[in-house]
Amino acid sequence: MLALSRNVNRHDMRTPAPLPLQPQRQRLTESQWEPTSQVCAKVAAQPDANERYYMTLAFAFSAKTKAAIHLERKERDDCRNDMKFAIEMPEKGDGKCRTRAAMLSELLSSWLKEWKMKDEAPQESERAIRIQGEIDGES
């Protein structure tokens, strides 16, 4: 397993257990995805580091939650596509944003390995390493 930032919890790297989703919870999660991603894009340009940090944290949480919904439904392609989108946005931000991107990238990489996607898993793993290297280079 890659050595990522101190902020990455080892338990975050496992495939989430299927969640018993209530219809209203599922709609809430899916309805929060688009507004959260739009706000994240706007906030990324703002100078307030705390606001950027919390929005990126919320965005990463939304991405992982939405991925869990796709996994429960056995929609791997949707899960993979949403995670790739969720990694690209904070990947361009500051160190804290990139920490979230690295965490999501490593999580996606572990899923791709688990799914035996031999072409994509190493590429995603390399992206996680590259993002982490950029963060470490700032220190």
C-alpha cells in the first residue's frame, strides 16, 4: 500500500460495505453532488483557505458516498467515472485539496485492483503517487 499523507485513514482504503440506503437519503446524496461540485469549483478560486478546505472535505465526502451508492448497485463504471471526476477537481488546488485528491485516487486505485482492472489500476496508483509527491514537494 502506498504511504500517503498522515491525514489518510487506513480504513478509508477498503471498499465500503453496502449501505442500506433509504430512498430519501439516496436522493439527498445525489442531489448534493452537483451543487457541491459547482461550489467547489468556485471556492477553489477564493483566497480563503479555510473555506476551500471545508468545501473540499465536503466534496470528497460526497464523492465517497456517491461511490458507495454505485457500488451497492453494482454500477462500477459510474463509480469509476464519478471518482475520476472527483479526483480531478481538488487535484488542481492547494496542498489540502490535493491531499483529498490523493486519498480519493488511492481509494479508486484499490477498487480497480480489487475489480481486476489491470490497465487502469497502475495508472491510478501512479496518479496518487504523483499527487502525493507534489504535496510533499511543497513542505
